[in-house]
Amino acid sequence: MGLTIHYSLQSDTRSPNKARELVAGLRGRALDLPFEQVGDIVELSGSECDYESREPDDPHRWLLIQAGQYIDRPARGGGTHSYSVAPTHVIAFEAIPGPGCEAANFGLCRYPMLIEVEEEERFVRGEGFVRPKRRLRTGLTGWQWSSFCKTQYASNPDCGGAQNFLRCHLAVIKVLDHAKSLGVLDDVSDEGDFWEKRDVRALTQEVGQWNQMIATFAGRVKDWYDGDVEAAITAFPDFEHLEARGQAAK
């Protein structure tokens, strides 16, 4: 939970070289911005793209988790079921906006046309309980990327407060602006509304309101569990003041 920028990239190119060129362009822009750290471009293929085969402390594990996609298909008996789709080719890099902020991962991936999935367990006469397998079309074409970066906790006063938050949030937005200029931006959902409004003052007020809201919720949960709760917002040195302001605003 926390103020987050969600974004997706898309290119219809069939050329891995073109995909590399586009990702390199995004990384070049990131290097010009005040990110705390910009990693090298990582290129992986085949089984290397499966995050589940990675150790928990593997430096590329979070990037690969974000590289995965989900597809929804009708479920037997009604409703829908989501299936995870691991990429077959990843070209991406990690950028650290600043203290307290999540990593922002940018890249492009190819995905399989078909995946094999297990259906719900059912009884088959002569075989007992089985999980039949079937193949699904993913519908994932071209090169794609879908990711998010939670920037809210960069506003922790111990990390630099509002100034650090703005630096982190705006750096991610500027990479997405460059993605748009390269023709690979598919969609952006900015919970701080800066993508649409381009109003720094409004963004600062928005993160302040989010901090109060989440501090109020975290305070309530702490009361339920006799204080035995840890959350990013409780690490703020002014947590109790945020909680009080949030309660007063109701």
C-alpha cells in the first residue's frame, strides 16, 4: 500500500536489436536524471527468465517478478482465472530513484504464444483425482513491459522528506516522458496525479494526504494487534503526528 506509479511499455518491432536500442535509449535518459543508481542492461532468455528458479537474494529476482505478465481467461463454472506468464526474452534495467523509494524497472520482453496450465482437480473414473493440462493462447505479442514503482515512502523525513520524494517521483515520470517520445509508452497510472496535472504543489499535497491516510490505517491495525505491527509508514519519525492529522481530517 502506498502512492505508486504504474506503467506499461509496448513495441510492435520483431527485432531484438531494435528492442535493445529502445531500452538503451531509456537507460540513457535515466543516466541524465538524478537517480541514485542506474544499473546495467540485463538480457536474459529461456529458463533464465523464470524468477522462481532464482534465490531470494538474487539481484535480478525483483526485476524478473515484474517482468511477468498475467492473463485472464474464463474459468469453469463462471468467473475468470488469472494465469501467470513468464517471459522468454528480457531486456531491462533497474533504476533506484532514491532513499525510501522502490526500484523502478524499465525494459521490454517477449512472451510465449502458448502456455500449458493445469485445470482444477477432478475425479476421472479409472484414474482417480487428476489435474488435466491444457494449452492457452496468451495473446501477448511484440515486446512489452508492465511495471510499477512505489514512491511514497521516499517522503520519509529521515530519507529527505518531500524534496526527496519529488526527486524520485519526477525522475520516474521523466523516463516515461522519454518512453513516450520513443513511441513505446503504452499506459501510465500515476496515483499522485502528476502525470495528468504536472502540478508539483498538488503532488506534494497528495503525498501528504496519502501519508496521513496510511498512518491512520496503520495506527488502527497497531491498536488491533497491541502495537505488534511494522509498516513503512510507522518508520516515519512523525508517524504519530501523521496519524493524529489523519484522524482529525475524518
